[in-house]
Amino acid sequence: MLCIKNGTVIDGISDVPYKADILIDKGKIIHIGENMGNAADEVIDATDKWVLPGLVDSHCHLREPGFEYKEDIGSGTRSAAAGGFTSVACMANTNPVVDNAAMVNYIKSIARAKGVVKVYPVAAVTKGLEGQELTEMGELKEAGAVALSDDGRPIMNSQLMRLALQYAKGMGMLIISHCEDLSLVGDGVMNDGYMSTVLGLKGITRAAEEVMVARDIILAEVLDAPIHIAHVSTRGSVELIRQAKRRGVKVTCETAPHYFCATDEWVDGYNTNAKVNPPLRTSDDVEAVKQGLKDGTIDIIATDHAPHHRDDKEVEYSLAANGISGFETAFSLAYTHLVETGILSIQELVQKMSKRPAEILNIDAGTIQVGKPADVIVVDLHRTYTVDVSKFYSKGKNSPFNGCTLKGKVIHTIVDGKVVMKNEKVII
Ligand SMILES: [Zn+2]
Ligand SMILES: [Zn+2]
């Protein structure tokens, strides 16, 4: 038995935090109350610390199979554990693509063998992510895919997207849409605006994202089907989703920390670690994303953890790969930029990083409750530290936040009752 003692608990259910001990046995939370340390053979002292449900990431890239030089399921899930994530949903753009039941089973078996946290595969909407032919959604669901997405590539053909939403609705599956109109992106490599002009780089109009957000909302509305919009980055997208929700469209969405912590000014100096898709936007967009988080338009925060090898980033800006290694900074970035600034309460942050993503993915996680899986993290909200990518567990050191001073650090991570990170060290 494991006891987490003397912490302040935010369970994802109650409105107010409370002091309690949490007793864990056989992977489950068996009791929440006072003075329970005596019953346990292992005790974690959480005095002056906060005890939260393990974080749930609806969107990451673990790169295995095919790109193990960037990340693999072992290194990726250790990185997730270090960031406080106990459940992660990984995207299908591996090689081979996760577009059939055998590949879903393959990811699950590697995750069972090497995974430090729980891994939930997201399968492709179209075969080979080619946007031509739909996958066998029923088989994918049966094999254990939690959602469907061609993330990394948009589904440009609107009729195919319409059919995909219709079939997915029939199967009770959620489509996660990477919104990008490739004809508008052209050969753009950063946000189109003042900075792209200053740097002499080809810009990507915000319309490339917003046109597709609008299209997907309209398709979902016509079919009364659910849709989840990935990585919302612009004021216009936030407003389109806000209006759609008011009309009752079954749309949910996520943003990622870099869209509320960084702007296209970070590209200055041709910083390839600030190259991401969709691109970093302007301070006005950052404000809109924060407002969207505050008023509930943006349901959740995902990492879009996209680790790359240095060879993919240490090249000319326009040739560099898109993506940020995000697991190990996500909680601290969100705490520093949203909670410390008064935009969200810590309880609201728990909703956006644990409870709601679990609900959207329909997985048994995201709260601290008796009888539920013991996925728990202990965080120190007083702790200030400087990000050092050389200490990342991820193989991907590509983060524009290297050297930033942040507040709020994950100290212990417990997955199914097993301590996988103790005193900031991943121990398995
Ligand atoms: Zn994407
Ligand atoms: Zn992605």
C-alpha cells in the first residue's frame, strides 16, 4: 500500500481544495481521508505540496515506429511521466502509419512492454494519411483506438471529411482535425505578418487555419456529429468555435502551451525551435487564446509533443522540421502563464489538463476518486526553476523555452499506483 500524506488535494470533482491523505492499493485509490499513513508500507510526504489527478494529453507524437531517432515509446513516456502526464494519446503519423487494427495492437504491445505511462493510440482517418480512402473505423475502434486523426496533414477533400464525420459518428468515434488549408499555406514557413516581413520568410496566412476550422464546424453542424479541433492558434479560430458552441455544435478543441506563451517574435534570429505547425502567432492571438481558455471556448490544453533530432532542426529555418518537445514544460508553462497571472484557477487548470481531456477521449482517468485508477501527481507550486533541455528525458531537445524561468514543478508521478517519478527522477 502507498500513502500520499499531508497534501492539498484537487480531485477534479470538488470545487475546493482540501487537505487529505490518499491511500492506494493494487493500482486503485482505496481511501481519501485523514491520518492513513500507518496502514501503508510506502509513504510520499506531500506537505506544502498539491496532489492532483495525473495529467492527460490528448495529442502527442511518440514517433515509434519509424522515427526512433527522434523519440520512442520508452523515452517518450518517460518524458511524459516527468511532465506529470499519466495518460497520453499518440498520433498516427508514424512509419508505418497507424491505419489498421494490427498497427493499433502493435503500438499497444510496445507500450505495455516499454511504456512508463498509459498510451492510447489515435488511428488515422485515411489510409496512409493520404486523404484518399477512409480507414476501417470499426476495426480500429475494436482494436482500441481512442480517436481518429490524420494529424500532421489536413483532410483537404471536404466530401471525404463529411463521410469520415458521418461514419465516425455512427461508430461513436471522435475525429480530431488538424486544420490547415494547404492551398493557402503554399510554401509559407511562419505566421504571415510583420515578423515574416522583417525576417524575409514566406508567411502562412491565419486564413489557412480558420478556413478549415469553419469548414469542419459546418460539416459537424450539418451532420450533428462531434468534432475536436486540434491546436487552436488564432483569434479567428477561437471566435468561430465560440459562436459554434453557442449554436450547439458538438465541437470541442484544444490549444497547446506555445500558443499562449510565445509569439512569432520568438522566430527572430531564425530560431528553428520556434518553428511549429500551426505557426506561432501574434500577441493579439495569444490574448484571444487565453480568453478562450478562460471563458471555456477552449476545452483543454494538449502538448502536441513533437520531438525532433537535432539534425532536423539545425538547418536553414525554411527547411527545419515543425514541432516542440512539449511534455516536460507543459504544466509549468500553463501554471506560470495562466494560473499565476489569474486567468485560470488551479482547479480550472486541472479541468483542462486532466478531467476534460479524459472525458473527451472517453478514458478512465482525470480525477482522484475512491475506486478509480491511482493516477496521481504531486506538484510544488512554490518552486521556481529554469528550463534546461539537456535534462529532458525526451530524445527531442527542441524547445524554444530552454532557459526560461517557470513556476510550478511536478515532483512525483504515480501511474496505476506505481511511483514512476520520485523527487523529480523517473525511476523506471
Ligand atoms: Zn497537427
Ligand atoms: Zn500533432
